[in-house]
Amino acid sequence: MDATQQIEQAKSKFKPVTVDRLAPPTLDLGHLAIFDPNALQESHKPRSDDLERYLTSISRDSAQLLYNAIFALDTSADADGVFVDLPLPITQVPREKPLPKEKAQTRWEKFAKEKGIQKRKKSRMEYDEATGEYRPRWGYGSAKNDAANDWLIPVPKNADPYQDMYEQKREEKKERIEKNKKQQIRNAAEAAAVERGEDPRVARKRELEAKLRMSKKATASAGVFDRKLDGDIKLKGIKRQFAPTVGDGSVERDSASNVATRVLKKQDEKTSGSIKVQKATGMLQRADERKNRDRKRAAGDDDRKGGGKKRKFK
């Protein structure tokens, strides 16, 4: 076998790198995708035995066209290997996540928009003429936080001459920080109300009313014996109703029976059909005992009110 026959035999093991298509496919190298508009042959039905081989052949040819286009791009080599720069994608694909919602504006942003105030972007660093260096405008390392600049603090005319101005400056800084935190919490609450489709003022009013109701119930009497104020909000709640201690015993018996029925139903749901009869019997027995005690107590009150016999103690 000569060399020509060996070469031809070796070529027969591999398919050619050139692919002929009736309609040229669309290549999107940015997404490493290929779109073939050519129709499938009608002779290959889904029930045919060679359907799998036919689809594999079509996929192989499409992948070959994609590889040919990639190897035609400009390459660059370094210590990690050979790379190609892919072009920008041309096919628009749907987003993985929904579009971010527009952030609610703060009070200052609304005010600046109404007044036409535009924010001027300043650089992070500024030149300090005292030191001749560039220093941050705010935060750590800024000229405002330099302790060397506070070696002397003038005392205002209307201030107490014995007041510690350094302590006053520290307290003012703490107050500014606390005020800023409160404003951030307020802006977050207003933004949450806007996202829910509510008016921030209405939501704030409802929140204050809820806190007021909670504070009124924080006393020992749960707000029952507190002094009422003018224009005070009347609390709305469930009023407890107590059954009379003297009367028909059938009402109390029915009430105890309803309680036992509810307990048995809950136990039935928890234990999947097993009923605790002893617990229900004990509840009925305790209800009867309470009824007897109430009847005896009522009878004793009637005897004392009606002038019953007085006992003599020797």
C-alpha cells in the first residue's frame, strides 16, 4: 500500500470540514450559536429508524460551521493558551431576572426636583492649603476631623464661659448622626409605603395610631382606668362577656359541652382519629363542680341578705 492510499484511507475516517447548505445559516458568535433555516427532509419521519442518525448528522454539520467561523477570527496567545475575541451578540435573549423597580425618591430629591436644584459631583479629594496635600473631603483623614484644627475653639458671646466647647461639639456631632439615622428610617418607611401603593402620610398615621393603642394598654389596668384626654382615640376591641353565676344550669352545661367538642376536635386532628375521653370527662366534671360551688355561694349570699339564723359563739 503506497502513501497515497494510506492518506485516502485516513481521510475516510473523518468527515470533511466544508459543509454545503442550500440556505446559509445565521451565526451569532457572541452567543456561540447557529440558526439553520433549512427544512428537514420529508423522507425522515419520526418513526424512521435512521431519524437519530439524520439529526446527529445535521447537528454535526452545524457545529462544524460554527467552529469554522470561530477559527477564522483573530487570535491572541499568551502563557495560558490561545484565545479569540468574540464579537458582540446580535441575538436578543430574555432577561434572567425582572427589571429592577425604580427607587423611591427621598424628601430632598423631591424638593431638589421641584426647585430645579442639580447635584454637582465633587471629587473625593480636595487640596488642603494648610498642609499642602490632597486630603479627603469627608470621613477619615479629612481636614474637618483633624484634631489639630480644634486646638482653639472660640466661645460665643451668648454662651456660658464655663461651658466645655469640646464636649458641646461632640454632643452636636452625635445629634447629627442620630438625626441622619432617623431620616434614613423615615425614608425607608416612606419608600415601602410607595411600593405598596399607599400614601406615606396615611401609612405613618396608621403606624402612630397602632403604637398609641399599644402604649395605652401598657398600664396595670390595660388602659381601663387611665385618665382620658380631649380628642383621644377610642380603642376598638372585643368586649368580654361573662355568663351569670346564678341561673339556668342548662346554659352552662351546653357551654361546657361546646368546649369539650372543640377540644375533642382538635385532639382528633392532632392524633388522627384518637379521642381522649378522659380529658373530656374531666372537663365536664370540673364544669359541674364549678356550677355547684356557684350555686352554694349564691345560696349563702341569699341567707345573709335574708336575715338567716345567727350563730352564737361561746
